[in-house]
Amino acid sequence: MSLSSRTVPYFQAAPLALIFLAFFVTPVLLVGAVSFFDYQTWDILIPDFNFYNYEYLLESSTTYRTYANTAKLCALAWVFTLSIGFTIAYFLAFHVRTVPTQIALFLVCTIPFWTSNIIRTISWIPLLGREGLVNQALVGSGLAAEPVEWLLYSEFAVILGYVHLYTLFMIVPIFNSMMRIDPALIEAARDAGASQWQVLWTIVIPLSRPGIAIGTIFVIAMVMGDYFTVDVLGGAKVASVGKTIVNELGYLQYPPAAANAVVLTLVTILLIVGLMRIVNIRKEL
């Protein structure tokens, strides 16, 4: 193999590598550098190298409560998106026989993505509000004597928003993994006397692990850093790390916001690395 032929792949990967370096690596390094800066009310950035921002962050009990609440929201969103996403993917892969019908139903799942995340999140307010359609239906039908307060500006509303926004990110990879399963394998299991549940637990779920892992990575990465859904649907009653960072930026506290962002990024990376140690995505794809 000549030298030119060996270098061709590097030249082909160079544009993407430069984009990755310019728009991901460099901003992350800048945020990491700012996290060690000092700041004052009249001077928002003072070049320095100290660990004050991290010390203040890690010594505050509020930080741990905020991260714990963010982890709880992430876990609940993962449970519901996985349950709904797996069920829909299973139905599309094994109960819909024709490819055109599968494509049509799959496109139906993408309808919410025809509008922006902002519009989809805000659209829950007239539905879940005190004078919203849901409360009007509950009171009008006699199921509730007065409007239900916890439907909006609560953890319930935030989780509902997450499920609405991110379930498709579970459906796509799980459906892709299920479509790779050889139908002859399932038929052989049924011929051997396996029930529907046995086929599901011993064949479908194990062979769908790569898709479940990829969908989980998507959901974790997006929920951990989300702030808009928490701000709109949670109001002032729900705390999250992303919302804390946005509040710090609003008060021009850039160094502590950068330190919080670095810690959040590391926590998210650790969660994803731990997941990839459980499921070797490269090996199973």
C-alpha cells in the first residue's frame, strides 16, 4: 500500500475532525478555563486560576439536592420513554407486516417533530393549566370538585414534557435493533414451545440491547442538560442543574456557571461510560 493511499482516509476525515475541534472541543476547553476564573459584581471575568468556584459548588448542600433532583427527573424520563418506546418499536417491528405500513406509522411518530421543541413544550400550558382543557374536562365530568393544581408547574408536568419530547429518540434505535433480529430465530423458539413472553425475554430484549443503550444515551444526554422544559413546565417549583446554570448566567456569574457546566458534563459522561461498560455497543451492533 502506497503512502498516498494510506493518507487518503485521514484527508477524508479531516473536515469533520476540524468541525468537531472548532465547534465542540474548543468551546468545552474555553468553558473549562473560565471555570477557574474569579468574578465580582462589577467585573464578571477576572483571569485567574483558583478552585473557589468548584469548592463553593461541591461544599454546598443545595448542589447535591439539585443534582439528586435532576437525576430523579432523568431516571423517571428514562423509565417512561423506554417503556413507551420499546412497546411502539415492538409493535412496528413484529406486528406490522408490510414495510409501507411500517413507514407510514413510523412517520406518524415523527409528527411532533414537525414543530420546534419550544412550541411543543409551551403547548402543554393551555392543556394542563388551572383553566386548561384537562381541568375543564375533569371538573365538567365531575371527576374533580375543583381544578387540579399539580398538573402544571410540577415534576409531573416536566416528566410529561420529557416523554413528549424524547420518546422518539428511544423508538428509532430500538426499532432498528429489532429489525435486525432474524424472524427465523423467533419462529424456531415458537416451534420449540416458547410462549410470547419467553420469546420477548430470551430473544427480543437481549438482541435489542444495543438499541436500548443508544436510546438511553440520547435521553440521558438531553435530559441532564435540559433547562427550558423545567423552566416552562416546572416553574419555580422544580430545580435542575441546567436551570441553575441558566440562572447563574442571567446574573452574569460566568465562572460558577462554567464550573457547574463542567461538573454536569463529567457526571453525564460518567453515566454514559458506565452504560457502555454494561452494554458493549460496538461489539453488538
